[in-house]
Amino acid sequence: MATDMIPPPAAAAFLAANGWAGAEITPLAGDASFRRYFRVRNADRCGVLMDAPPPHEDPRPFISIARWLADRGFAAPAIHAADEAAGLVLIEDFGDDRMREAIETDPGSAVRLYSAAIDVLVALRRHEAMAGLRPYDLAELQREAALLVEWYCPAIGLDVDEDAYRAAWYEVLPLALAQRPVTVLRDYHVENLMLISEGLGLLDFQDALAGHPAYDLVSLLQDARRDVEPSIEEAMLARYRTAAGEGDAFLDAYHVLGAQRNAKIIGIFTRLWKRDGKPRYPSLCPRVWAYLERDLSYPALAPVAAWFDANIPPELRGDPMVLSAR
């Protein structure tokens, strides 16, 4: 077992105190944060132990959002037990059937499964944003977009006009501010969607904010970890807009948030490599650049596209680890 996937010292006592004494604990997954997950088996029961160690992580948002979602009929994991101070949460186990592997095994299922994922978002937008969520406002969107110039550009030795970058985003980001904010899950993609008997199980929503409904649509259809065929993106975007009754203003917001999210992800993936020592992430950047360039071609993004044309040549849009070694 890798050192970083050894169960936390307090795990056995936590489980015993909550009726799971003697349970077998096996590694399940880590992610880009400090959170780790372990599968817990006790007789005929199975659960998932989330280790969200303070001060780096706080399990309370996950717990409260999971309950909010479940109360409204969405398939979020049930919370079996929690020690918030220790960062330990025992949650329902949704199994191993992720939407990603289901599509890879049976590509013909893509339209059906993506349609189901779209329908969840259509249902989610019918509810006002969960009370107490921070707003996904202009300042937050701008802060995230800036991650590209803060991390990617220095990593490849590129000196860019950061003031003009911020100014270009200020021109377009108002198009993506929600008139009626919804709960934005923020990591809504095929690796966080589980195939369960109730439909699609939701995971990794602890960073939810109150913002524009197009954001989660971008997260699903411009997936940083797998290629989404343009035909699928177009069909699913049309499905959503028809069901939600959205027009051209929503399409503007979708592409603005697509560009913003993809710029952010390029910055984050570079930071995960440079600061956090996780070298697998830079290789995902070429895919994200392709999505970003697709969004920049949309008319509403003209000011931001002009900045990229003036500051980051096409040959410097790719894997930062590879580019930094040139």
C-alpha cells in the first residue's frame, strides 16, 4: 500500500465508535486535493470512509450539501457517521460503476448516459441555490481565470500582459453572472457520476457555489479528463437548452464559462505539478487547450481571444512540462 493511502490513525476508533468495529479498510482513491477515500467492509455492509484532514480540508460542506441534495431527490451518498473535527466521514458506497468506464466499455451508451446527466442538471436548476453557499461572482470568476497567468505562463517562461488579461475578462465575465443562481456542483463530470439503481449518483460536490447553471454543463461537456466528441457536446447542449427554455444569452454564458473554466484548469494542472509534485496533470493540458480554443472562437469571447493571440502563440499552448523543457 502506498504511504499516502495508509488509513488515518483515528480511522479504526472512529469506525468502532459508530458500530463498524473490526471493519476491513482498503484504499479506494485519492484526488487532486488532500482528501482520500477508503472502502470499509464490515460483515455484509460496505461503506466509504472519507479522510478530509484539517486544516487542509473541511468535511462540513460535503455533509451539508449531500443532505440538501438528498432532501430534493438527488442521489447523493447518505451520511452514516461523521467526526468533523477529525475530518472523518463514513458515507454510502455507490460501488465501482462510473459513467466514464461505462462509456468506454460500451461507446453506444454515450448518448443515453450523457442525456441522463443532462436531465439531472435540468432538475437541479429548478431549485434555488442552497442557502449559505458563497456566490460564484465576478471576483471569484476573475480570480480563477487568473490562475493561467499565475502558474502556466511562468512555468513555460512566458512573460505576458497580466493587466490586459484581467481587463479582457472583465469585458466578458458579466455575461456569465446568474440572474437566478443555482447550486453549482463544480466538478460535474463522468468520473464523479456513478451508475446506481436510482440513476446517477453524485460525488465530489463539496466545493459547490451559487452561480450560473451553465457552469456544470461546461464541466460535463468539456471534460478535462476525457475527450467529448463535438457532436455529443452540441446534442447535449441542445437537449439542455430545449428542456430549460434557454436562448442565445445562455449560449453566450456557456462559452464564456467554458473559456474561464478551461483557463482555470490549465493553471490548476500546472500548479499541481509545480507546487504539489503531481506530474500526471500537465499531460491533460493539451485537451483543455483544445476546449479553450473552441470557446475562444465564439464571438462573445473576442476580447479574451485577442489577448491570447497577442500573448500566447499557438505553439506554446500545450503540456507545460514538455514546453518548459524545450
